Amino acid sequence: MELRHLRYFVAVVEEQSFTKAAEKLFIAQPPLSRQIQNLENELGIQLFERGSRPLQTTVAGQFFYQHAVKLLSNAEEIKSMTKRVGTTDRVIRMGFVASLLYGLLPRITYLYRQQQPQLKVELVEMSTKDQIQALKEGKIDVGFGRLRISDPAVRRVLLREERLMVAVHSSHPFSTQKEGVYLSDIVEENMFFYPSTSKPNFSTQMMNIFSEHGLDPQHTKEVREIQLALGLVAAGEGICVVPDSAHTIQFPHLNYVPLLDEDAVSPIFLATRNMEESEDIKALFDCIYQIYDLEAIKYDRSVF
């Protein structure tokens, strides 16, 4: 059994047709049918229900399909990683969510470039969800995100948890609450969530935090990005929950007030491929923890 047999089989299952699968694979249908028949002979089982329209797998065929997809995915991951290891010009591509640019990521990246001059560092802005797929496809080497997205091919390390703040107009009663406010205090407010990209995203995380407190904000609106949300707050249109590092974004009449709920935090994760054990990744962690030491930020070094 070869990988091409698995590719042929997966294509037939997903297209539910030998004809469509042959077109997708750019081969003629008779050779494709023979390859599937040879695969069935080698396994000693029937993979497809004969005469079904559209074409359906047997129970054994469905089991084989699920594992064939995993094997093909692993093969692509190994091929991609091997190419990267053998590349003469060493490049590390780091995915990140945009809000992290207002925090420590720029300092970490600059320090990393200074300490690893032989490396070409490329930053690629993308959602946490897209980072997972990009890691598996070898398009990036690490990803900095805020969401707890699990995948067996990806290792996720919690770097720290960032406190959340409430952005309000200077005329808003909350702006005088210097000690802070609670989620229950703001649930009835007109609230901007961001981004308006596909879920899950930061707005999903915020709704989950409210839900865990038994709260259900009703007056919400999603906008494209954090700058737009804060600009609307500065215009007196409502309020917005943001990570603490976002307070570096300044508009006239824009104030930031702490959220006092203990779990009002946004985690920051670094994700790598499960099989990734390169010295470049370890050096990146060293830079992260050097910056954390300078900022007196607590972290657990044992995780990597």
C-alpha cells in the first residue's frame, strides 16, 4: 500500500463518485477503479457499497477513510518540516493576532532578531484559528494567539494571562470608577465586540466570559477591529472590553477602567507543531521569558 492509494481512496470518498474523483486527480477513471479494486484486494475487504448512488463507504471503508486522512496529513507535515530543516536560508515565520502588537510582542521580536542574527524572522498577521491550520501546513513555525483551540498536531503553551479593561468615554460614569468595575456592572451597556471575523475569535471569548458569570449582554455590536471599536467608544457610542495592553491606544476622551472579576483575563498562547523541537523555537522562548523578567511578569518556565 502506497500513499497514492490513500489519496485515490480519499478522493473517491469525498467526491462520492469515481468519475468526479478521476477528474479531481487528473487521471482516467478505469485506472482509478483498478487502483481502488487492488486496494480492496490487498485489505481483503469491501470499502464501498456497490450500486449506491451517490457512492457510499461500508463501515470498514469509513474507518479506513478516517485513518487515511490522518496518515496523509501526517505525511504532508513531515514533508514540510523536512524541507524547512534542510533549507539553507533559515527562516522562522511567526503568526500573531493583531492585538498583541500593542503588548510585548514587538519587544520580544526585536530582541529575538538581535540574539539570532542568522535567522530571518517573518511576522504574519492571522487569527488564532488560521494559525492552527497554517502550522499544520508548514506555512508558519509558531503562532501567538488568545484562544484555547486544541488540535492533536499542535502544542499550545500558555505564556501568561492578561487582565481585561473597559474602554469608556471620559463623560461616562464608569470613568470615575478608578478602582474598577465588574462584568455585572457593564452587562446592560451598549458594547462593541471585535473582530467581526469568522468564529471563534476574541468576541467569542468575551461572550464566553459573560456566560460563565450567568450574564447575557443584549446591546452588542461587532466591528472589524480594535481601533474601530475604540474610536466609536471615544465618540460616545458605547463601551468596549479590551486587553490591558490596548491602553496604549489613545483617543481624546477615551479612558480605561480595570475589570475586577478574577477571571476577567485574556490568555496569551504560543503554539508550535507537536514534533517541533528546534533550537530556534527554544531561543524564542528564552527571549519571551527575558522580557517577562524585565516586566516582572509571572510565568511557568517548566512548560518548555
